[in-house]
Amino acid sequence: MKVKKYFNEACIINNHNVAMITDNSKEVIKNSIFFVLKGYKNNGFDYIDEVIKKGAKTIVSEDERILSCNYKNINFIYCDNVL
């Protein structure tokens, strides 16, 4: 299924096929959607570079820093609450 099925078409620059949806950076594979969550020990925002290198094509976060991320062909989606 294409990523535009999950999100507003206006915010998608790369309408990739979705291989996986996860909030665990260790599980990310090519064409994943990665949800950035802030936990007690870790903050998913710290793993953005890693998940992009592993093949994530869409990053979803409630952290406003996501708005300043700039990678070619990566969808960065800001929302009020990722849960």
C-alpha cells in the first residue's frame, strides 16, 4: 500500500510503498514509516539519522524539530500526537 493511503496527500513528497510501520528503530527496514516516540529512557528523535540510513522513507513526530529536518525524498510529518 502506498504511503498516501495513510496521510494527507499534501504532506507527501515520496509516495513509496509501505513495507513496515514501527516506532522501534531496530525494526526499520527499507520503505518503513517510523513514528518518533519519546520514552522514559530514549527519544525516538535521536534515531532519525539511523532509521533513514536503514531505509525509512516517512518519519512522523510530535516534536517540532521535525519541521527543520531536510533529507532528499524523505517525508517528514508533524502532528500534535503520534499516539
